[in-house]
Amino acid sequence: MFLSDTDIKKGLATGAIIIEPFAEKQLQVASYDVLLGNEFEVVDRHQVEASDPAMKKFPTTRKLHIADGETFVLHPHENVLAKQKEFIGVDNEHLILLSGKSSLARIGLVVHNTAMLFNPGHKFYPTFELVNVSNIPIILRPGMAIAQLIFGRLTSPTSKSYEDTGRYDSENSNHFAGPKEK
């Protein structure tokens, strides 16, 4: 079952849902608009001839910090990682789905390639997989509404917490996932 704005507020009040900072103006009727953060990770595509996941061969990356008021230009067919501004989480009775905003999709911005489900019990700053599928650059600005979160309630609590799965690293939950920098 998906949560309405009323249920999202109830979840925030009980601690079942975490959104920090929370802004009432970002709450929609059945979702919550999230903002683009200041951290980006870009590929140095000229440093490797090709990615080869089977051989654990990935291009080197570098992290960029874009200050508030500045811009990041996402070129056509470019793929970058970027952090969400809000820290989010849910208890073991809820999950979160990430969805793009239709206004941005219409200009060619994809906010996730595969990672749209945030598991019950997960608490973190999500990373967007931003791709420009259009043939013109897209200007991104920290603080802009970039995506929306949809909250769902499970029919029963999970049998174990996300931390118990071995995939949760509380020390690194604020860092980009994926191949390490060289």
C-alpha cells in the first residue's frame, strides 16, 4: 500500500519515516520531492579503454563539490552519480521507491538506471544515477527538485533489519557506492 501525504506525516511523527531536513512545500499528495545535493562523481572516461565488470576493471572516477548557486552541466549521453540533499530512512515495515520527475524526464534526464528500491530499514543519503539521454546539455543546480520518493507500507514487518543483511555499512552510508577511486 502506498502512503498519502497524511500517512507520510504520520510516519514522520512516529519515526517510521525519516526525512532530514523536512520541508512541507516538498510534500506532494502521495510522494515527497527530494533535492539535488552538492556532491557529484564523474568518470575519467579517457583513463580506460572499456569497463570489464567480470575482470573488475572500471574507469577511474573523481568527486566534485558544486557549491550552492553554481551549476553542473550534464552533457548528452553522460552518466554521473550525484548525492541527494536529504537524509532519508524507513523502519522495517516500510520501503521507499525513487521516481523521476516528469518535467525533467521530458528534457531527457534519467535519475536512476536500476536502483529505484530502497529497502526497509535503510537509512542514508541516496545516490542518483543521472543520465542525459537527450542530444543537448542539461544544467543541474544543487538544491533543485530532482526526484520524488514514494513510500509504501509492507503487509508485515521484515524478518531482519537491513543492517543484518551485511549490505549496510553505517560508516560509509554517506558515500558513493560502486567502483572505488584510484
